[in-house]
Amino acid sequence: MASSRADPYRALFHKLAMLNSLSAEELDGIKSLPLRPQRFRAGATIISSGQLVSECCLLVEGYACRHKLASDGGRQIVSFHVAGDILDIQHLLFEKADHNVQTITDAEVVFFPMRDLRRLIEERPEVGKALWRDCLVDASIFREWVLNVGRRDARMRIAHMLCEFAAKCEAAGLGSPAQFTLPMTQEDIGDATGLTSVHVNRMLRQLADEGLIARAGREIRIADWPRMQEAADFQPDYLHLAA
Amino acid sequence: MASSRADPYRALFHKLAMLNSLSAEELDGIKSLPLRPQRFRAGATIISSGQLVSECCLLVEGYACRHKLASDGGRQIVSFHVAGDILDIQHLLFEKADHNVQTITDAEVVFFPMRDLRRLIEERPEVGKALWRDCLVDASIFREWVLNVGRRDARMRIAHMLCEFAAKCEAAGLGSPAQFTLPMTQEDIGDATGLTSVHVNRMLRQLADEGLIARAGREIRIADWPRMQEAADFQPDYLHLAA
DNA sequence: ATCCAAGGTTGATCCGGAGCAGCCAAACGT
DNA sequence: ACGTTTGGCTGCTCCGGATCAACCTTGGAT
């Protein structure tokens, strides 16, 4: 990871540009928001469930996830995030966090005061629309995850999770299905798919044995992307990457 | 079900009033939207995945659900809906449906042209804020469902689903945990919780044997609400029913 | 009054993934 | 260079929930 600070807006603007046509004034509006950068170590908790939140958190570099805890202590990851993702836009309208946000790798984030963001949205409704759209994509992904953990078997669940992550990385300019980094542990993958890390390990091996993926450390290569999508029941429509 | 048409706004305004302080002008703006009422039989499909949608669908009476299909034909219900719920607000910003909307009972809905709704939101940003909030609540519920199907055992999953539905019904003025109607079949409950209808049946019996619920036809009574919430790991915060 | 279709109920068997245990390899701090 | 920690890997056993198969109940339709 680079030791110098990355441009905090690059990844976000790259994402916004794909789907929304924001004017230079609107982007300047975002740039003029006061911000507070902060670095977190891998595994650090950025936001805890129940906490009152008055800032909006943008992931600038690294990887993060959101998760909830069951009464028996079981952890369910509900989303993975890459640079450019806003991690808690829901606090624009809710005071209290209903889930946790945690880093997966060392990460750099910036915080915007929610109050200033609200004002910007009032002045520049197009910015609000872009962020609203982002919420809707999030919700669509959650729906797909309900399907994934509710109705697919272990092998397919993991294949699907890999496809989605590959697609997200590609959209963020962090690689392609043919070559990307899988930053999370097998334990994390288990917590995202409702499986144990032991079983994740076996399924990854099986996918590799089938020639669907090739692993080298944390680098993953999917040689035959259409075949992998088929095996994963992955239809990327729900990511709404195209307008 | 009453044969005469219900006031299409009553349930929606009841819900909006709980969390948003919309002015009379803003509510009148909603009332002035052109609308097209339509009745559907139980089990009818209102919106199909992949379809282009240019109207917004409000459930006025009856019950509905949203679901996705896996490649093996398995159905995963991702949400249940009661009167007052908007069933597809995401089409405000997405053209194409990424999941299906289906009635559970005979139902009455009204359609608003999305174009007019967009215009209203531009003129009355508070209306947009109220709808945005609704999307965020939806997303929060999806996250809880991921946890439910990913990390809870069958008994708890069903108990949780019952608690959530009871809370939603109560908020909509359709009963209370002490007495409400469960309109869906055990097959539906299975499709929502990632279980088979056979196993749903056994778990419902078990919950009844434990005295947590009492069933009479499709009427459910939860005598000891705190004990049931405990058994279900149900903490209603994620529904964001309070401001 | 009778038929029939849905949905609810119960029993028997099977299997996918959990749980447990232990080992190995790489990365890290000192 | 060395111990320690963290994550990856593998074998074995067990169980929760799926699957298959009937049968029962209820409510419409005729």
C-alpha cells in the first residue's frame, strides 16, 4: 500500500461518472466539502452498530465490509467494499447505525460532516440523485445476497461471491475477472456466504480443481469468465453497472 | 376483502406521517399525481424481472412480496409488503426491474407515472427525502434478511420472520403482535427463509408447542411478545420505526 | 351434497455442510 | 535466527434440514 495519501475523490468520481452525468459545478460542490482523512489498520472497526453517526465515510483506498452479529455471536457480512464506495450513506437520514463497518485491509477513508453533505444535496439535487442511486444499487445487491445465501449451494454461493467481487473490482478499475486481488480471508468469505471457513476452503479447492479459478496467494484469475458466470448463476444486471 | 375501493392514500400517508413531517402542500402534491388503480388476484405477478418500468406501484390493500429466482428454479422471497408500501420505488432511477413483485392475497394497487413522481420530487424535495428514507429502511431490512438466512437456524429464522411481520402489521395499523393475520402459505414462508415448506411446518408446530405462538387458521397470536423477540433474536431497531 | 384443488401435516430416509481436531506455511515482531 | 501468530488445509464424525411419500383438512366450484 502506498504510504502517501491518495486523491480522495478519484475513485468516487470514477464511479459516479459511470452512471450519473454530474456537472463540473456539482463535482466542485463535493470537492468543497470539508473532509477529515483517517487511516485504519486491517480489521479495525470504523462504525459500530448502535453508534450515533454524524459523518459520512468514503473509502479512498483499501477494502472494507459491513456486517451484523447474531445473538449467538455469529457474524454475517452483508457487503464488501472497494475504493470509491461510500460506506454509510444511510446516516444521511438515520442517526443510529444498525450494523458495523470494518476494514479488511489497511485502509484510508475520509469523513464528511453529514450536515454539510445535506446542505450540498439541497443546493445540488443532482448530487442527491446520484447518491440515492447508489443506495438503490446497494439495496439491489442485498437482495441478490439474500438469494445467494438462501437458495444456492455452497459451491455456487462462493462462485457467485467471487463473480460479484470481480465485477466490482473491474468497475472500480482495480483489475478484471482475468486477474484481481481477493483481500479477505476464507473466514470472511464464510461469514459473507453463511458457511464455515473450512467449507469455504474445500469449495475454493473444488472450483480450482474444476479449472474455474486459479489461485496464487490472494490473486485470483478466472480464465473462462462466461463459464464461471454460468457456474455461479451470476447475471450482473443487479449491479446496475450500465445505465 | 371489501369490494369497494379503499382510499388509495390512507395507508401510505399513515406510514409517511410516522417518520416524516410532510406539510399539507407536500401531501397534496402526492394527491395531485395522476393515478391508475388496478386489482390483482392472489398470486398474480405485478412486475417481472427484466421488464421496463415507467410507473410506480403503491399497495393499497392486501399483501404482496418481492422475489428472485435462482437458476435451478428456486424462489427466494426478499420482502413482504402490506398496505401503504411502495413496491418498486427503485424504478425512479432504474429502468429495468431486477426482481419480481407478486401478490400474496387479492390486492388493490395504484400506479403513478414515474415521470410525474420525478417532477413532484424536484418541486418538493421533502417528498424525495421521505421516499429516500423509505428506500433506506428497505435496504436495512434486506441486510437483516441476509443475516437471518445466513446465520440463524430454522426455528429462529421463522420466529424472526414472524416478529418482523407482526411489527410491520402493527405499524401499518393491521393488528398487533398479540393478534395479526399471516396471509402467506408455508411454502411462501419457506421461500422467504430459505427452508422447505415441510420444515416450516415442523418449526411452526414447535413454536406453537413451546407456547411462543398460537395459531388459528391464518390468525397468529403472540402471547409473550418479549419472550418471542428473545427467541427470535429480534431487535426492531433495523426497521427504523422511530425517528 | 359432492368433487376437487390447495395447502397443511406427518413419517422415513438421506446428505450437505457443520463441528472438531490437528497440521502446515507464511508473515511478522524482536 | 527464532518463536509466535494468523490463515490455509485436511480427515473424521455428526446433525439439521432436504427429500420423498403419503394422508388429511378446508374451502370453493358446480
